[in-house]
Amino acid sequence: MGSFVAPLVGHLDAALTNFAKKFQQNGLVADRLAPTVPVGRQTDKYYIFGRESQELNEKQLRATGAAAEAIRIALSTDSYFCRSHALKSMIADEDRQGYEAGDLEIEAVQTMMAKIQLQREKELATMLADTAQVTQNTTLSGTSQWSDYANSKPIDIVEAGKTVIRKSGVEPNFMVVGEPVYTKLINNPSIVERFKFVQPGSIGVPELASLFGVEEFLVARAVEFSGTTASFIWGKHAWLGYRSQAASRMDISGVKTFRWTAAPGTSGGIGVVTGRHPDPTAKSDIVGVDDYYQQKITAVETLYLIKDAVA
């Protein structure tokens, strides 16, 4: 007779409960660049005032007894529409029972929300890199690109862009660059020279914010993985702009995110739904998430695109 091997003798493979490999995002900037405007309806209009406060085309001197010259305040409207961005995931009973490292439903919700957030990031990056939409722009090439250490002048280019934005009546308060741009800036000799005697060690974000004269300098590092390739979503561009985190009736932020906070089945426009799979033989639960929003350029006058800032 053959030898008998008792069950459970030797090593039994089991997943660790204190370690798992899971990729995360770094350097998401959409929420900083396009602050949220809470709205009570899925679609509606908002008012746009003209630039009368910057115009001087009326006669202001009034003769005694004469009527003052009348002005007219231009008033127009634009609209928004908050579409549902949604995903769902199936969680099999077998997977839930075998997963000992945490709660699979929480893991699924976090993953799906991360994917929606990444989609929002990519939508915004694509929109802001479009010269047909961000009409205040310059495209660098050759020796003007900041990767040309011998000839480029990043400070001059940025100051020119800031001057354009100042004509709207506000001071640009943010600058955002893609990861490839950041790595070239911190090693550009014309910038390194500025800090040679005042900054020990390497140059970073605080130094660049001070150098370019903005309240916030952001490095956009969101990554999209496709097939076998990972790439930075924001590319090789740089942007200057103005934005106010709080919405108001005197807001000329370059970009806003309209979010339908009263959307059904959500809390503040973001919802999670769970339910049993309709086919009982699937032995699974369904978890879904959605986010009702629209990102929109609301004041192109306060945005400036530096396209192809590096080669």
C-alpha cells in the first residue's frame, strides 16, 4: 500500500492580513484648480457680468443742472450640467469570506472613487491643455523650452503670462506644472543661480512659489496606467491662473467644478449604493458609486497656458 499523507501537513498558503500591494495616486490637483460650486439642480444657468468697471467710455463731467450720463450694465448667462460619473463592482461571497485583510466593500468603494477622481483629473488636464479653450497661451519650442538650460528664460515667460492675467483685474495666485516640467525647473541654471547663496540643499516647491510670485505652486503628478505603460496625465505643460476656493457673486476663477449636491441617493453629490445581485446563483453583492459634476472654464481671462514648456 502507498503511504498516507495526513491533511494540513506542511505549509498552507494564506494571504497576509497586515500587508497587501495596492497602487495609489500622488499629486492630484483638480480639486485645487477647480474649486467646487455646490448647486441645487442638475442643470441651471449662472450670471455673467460685463467689464464695465474697467471701461471709461462715458462722459463723467456733468454741467450744472444737466443729467448724468447713463451707463448700462451688461448681463448675460451661461449654463452647467452635472452628469453622473458612475462605476459598479461585484463582490462574490467566496471572495468576501476568503478576504481577511479588511472589508472588501470598503476596498471596492475606495478603488472606484479613485478611478472617478482620476477621470476628473484627466478631463481637466485635457481641457486646460487645449489652446482652443484656453485662448491665452504661448507654445514654446527649441531654445525657448525650459529644458534648454543654456538659452531658456522661464522667469521671463511666466512674468509675461502673469501680465496677461493682471489685465483681468486680479493677481494670478497659482502656478501648476506637470512632473516633467518640475524636474527641469529645479535644475535650470537660471533658477539655481537665484538661490545659490540663500538656499542650502535642493530647490523645491516653496522656493519655486517664491520665485514665480504665486501663493501656491502645484506639481501635477497624477498617473494613468494603460497596458504596460504609466504616463503623467498633465504632460509637459505649465499653467498660471487665478482661483477663489469659495464661490461668490464676484468670482472670476478660471475653472470651477459644479457639483449637484442634492442628487438623489447621494451625500453632497457623491453616492454609494449596495444591493444583492438579481441572479441568486451569482452569490454576489453589487456596490456602485457615482459623482454628479461638471468641470468648466468660467473665466478664460484668468488662465494662461504655457504649452510644451519642456521638450
